[in-house]
Amino acid sequence: MKASYHHTLFIFVTLAFFLNDAQMVFLVDPTYGFIEVKLNESNFEYQKPYDTPLDQRYLYQNSTHRFWVYADDKPHHLGSNTQPRTEIRILPDYTSGVWQFEGLAFVPNGTTGATIVQIHGAAHGNTTTLLRIYNGEMRFYSIQVIDTKLYDRWFKVNLIHDVDGGKVMVFIDNKEKFKIHDQGPGLLHFKFGVYGAPRNISYYMESRWKDVKIYKKC
């Protein structure tokens, strides 16, 4: 009975709660009910300015991915009109089901106008979701503020895409922060790193990531 009680408590209350400004704030485990998709080097496709060696824009050290790019860098391939980027595209692609990206992110003060994680692909447009940093705030594209005061600290990002249900959810530090309808199904994948926005970007942009995982709903 005791074990059953604790299991039920975990399902409905999930991980923990605490009092903050006299309000009850529930922390959840966004990965509950998902299965981890094991990743190795073959699941990572690196994208960087086409005329620059990878080691001049990316470093993997102490289990941490560090990405940086400059506003006047070239796009990732000759002839592209996209903004400069240093990113990892995660395989496999997906077209249906419920998928989730998880990782710990760090963005240094001064980086602004930079996408740090995205869902690429959609029925309408090139992307389903872009999560950008502007002056320490995380925004959905350049519009909706998702969270604030994110500079110079590690924070956990969980990005869930329910393709069949047409929904995207964002959790920051195990708290649901944002939910929106997606742009329709397509050939989809997650990307993380740093990718300049079309305007209002800093000259130097950087993000760091560790403990990156992908999950699929059971």
C-alpha cells in the first residue's frame, strides 16, 4: 500500500512543489510517460558558416556543447540567404506522434536575437517553433515572452511537440511556460545551438548545452 500510494502521488503531483510568494507552484516531470531515444554521434549533423572550420565555431568539452557565431558570418551553405548559425541538427526526423527535446542551456550576457533551440519543418513555413533569447528573455520567435532572467545561469528546457494533436509545449526548469498550436505536420526535427534572428541581433552570439536528450511518447 505504501509503495502504491507513493506511485499515485508521483503521477498526480509529479516531482515536487514549493511555496513562492504565498502561491503553490507545482514542478512536473515533462518526460513522464515518454521513452528516451538513445543518441550517439551519428544522430548529430553539424551546421556552421560554410567558410569556417567547425572548431572555430563549436567546442565539445567537459560534456558541454559550446556554440558561437558572429553577425557577419556566412550562412551554412553557399547560396543560402539565411542568417549565420552554428547548430546541431538531431536525427531522426519525425512526422507523427509526440516527441520531446530536453537539455540544460546556458546563454552568456550580451547574446541577443539568437535562436537557441528549434523545431524545424512544418506544413506552413520552414519552422514549427523557434525559441530565441532577447536581452535575457526567452521568446517564441520574436513575439511572446516565455521566461525572463535567463542570462548567465543554467536552465532546463523541455520542448514537446504533439504532432497528431497539433500542439507545442515549452517547460523551463520543470514548469510549463507556454503552449501553442503548431504549423501543421511535416518532415520535422529538433535543432539546438545558436542561430541569428533576421534583425536586432548582437554581433557575438553564444549558447552552451549539456545533457541533451530526445524522448518519444509511449
